[in-house]
Amino acid sequence: MEKKRRLLWHGMMLFLIGLLTGLAEQHFANPRMALAAHLEGVMNGTFLLALGAIWDEVNLKPRAKNAAYWTVLVGTYGNWMVTTLAALLGAAALSPITGVGHTASPWQEEIVTTGFVVIGLAIIAASCLTLWGLRSGATK
């Protein structure tokens, strides 16, 4: 029950962070990427709320469920953070639509690219674990 409640708390926190990011969009080096960061916060917060609502239905062994919990938090918060960093730096890494007309220094683009790859892998892993835990016949 504790992890379920924590997922709900993190969902609301990330949702709020996304809303606050939206208020500051015009103050970023790349406002279009800041809009993406705003949407990432709001959508990932909503995702955490939905996951928290069904968390008791995810039937995994304790270590796997713990891994799903932490990777989903890394993936959702990381998604907002890396997108916000890209907006602050004016980076265009892996973002052909939101990055149009913007570039950061090569080392900054590399940090953002690495961040997007790491959080992408984390959220895919969390999604696979959760899906596995929701399959029919899954037992604890």
C-alpha cells in the first residue's frame, strides 16, 4: 500500500511541476522545448497517478516490483528533467520538431542525448515489468 500511495503522491507532484514549467515557458532558451517539458510533466504525472491507481494489480515478485517502481520514477521525473534541461540550454538533441532552429554546444547536446536515451530505456523497462505483472495468471 505504501508504494501505491507514493506513486499517487509523485504523480501529483510531477503534475504540479509540469504546470509550473508551463508558467515559465517564455523564459527558456527554447520555448518550444519548454512547452514539451510542460507537457512531459503533466502527462508523466498523470501516468504515475494511473499507475498508482492500479499498483495493487501489478503482480510481480518483490524485487521486480521494486525495480518497476524505481525505474518508472527515474523515467518519468527524468523525462521532465532532461526535456527541461534541453529547453534551458537550447539543445535540439533527438528532438527534430521542438529543437528546430536551436543548438547548444556539442557537450551540452551530448548530455541531453545521453539523458534522453537513459530515461527512454528506464521507462521502457518499467513499462515491460508492469505489463508483465498485469498479465493474466500473474501471481505474487
